[in-house]
Amino acid sequence: MKRMLVMILVLVVGPSLGFAGEAGQVANDAVVALDEAGTPIVLLRYDATEFFGHHVHNAVLEWVLPTMPNDRTTEYAVYPVMAPWSVASVNAERLPKLGEDPLDMWDFTPNDYQRSGRSIIRLQVHELVRGWSTGEANYGLAIVSADFDRATVSAMLNQAKLRVWHEKLD
């Protein structure tokens, strides 16, 4: 008696989603400043015109920082920037106002560093980017960490990528 293996392939056909953002977007404006207490604050502003009027499914800020401390837990927080700023005008006396509550926080432990060999930050910024896509003011975002070394982080600002998954609304 012969046995026949029958495979059934089910193909679901539906609307195609035009997701974008796999490569990530580099910040148009980026600067590292110190607040009055000497805490480094990284300000990043991205061009949101690509996904204006689109449905934003998700948005994540990813940043590989290989020189961050690997012998202790490092904490990062991301805040919305609430006022206009320019790279030339930012200093400790002229930092733009930040949102009161962080959008997300990321802890990087020594075990994380041992597993990956580098520090990678992934901060959820979905709600902020969704607001930009509907016309809310885009003043960018700020990453705050007491462990940032200003000179090292300044040289790596182009590594902070905003990944946005979105689809055009018809």
C-alpha cells in the first residue's frame, strides 16, 4: 500500500501593508549637552515627514554604544522634547523643556553586556512618533543617562537610529 503525503498550502490574500523603517533613520539634528547638575542629555530630532498621515504601527529608537560601562547597570530614559531647539543654541543654560515623565526606560546590566559584547539601547517611542504622524509638533526626543561620556557619545550620535513601522492610509 502506497502512502501519499498531501500538503495543503493556505494563502491568505488581503491588503498589503507598506511597512517601512527597517534600515532606520538617522537624526537630522543631534547634540549632547549637560544640564545644571552635569548630567549628559542627548537631544535628537528626526524628519517625520516620511510618515506624516500614515498609521504608525511601532517606533523604536535603537542605539549601539560599545563604550558604555560594562561593570554595572546603566540606566537610560527617553523623554519627549517640548520646545523648539537648535544645535547651536543648546547649552546648560538653554536646554529645551522636556516632558515630565519618561516615554520609556532601559536598563543594561553586566550580564547583558557579556551576552552581546556591546551596549545596545532599545527605547519605545511609538506614542511620540504616532503624534508626529498626526501633526503634533516634532521637537524631537531626549535620552538621559548619568553614564554618558559626553565626548564619546558625541562621536556616536549618527548611530542612534529611529525605526518606524508604518503604512500609508488611503
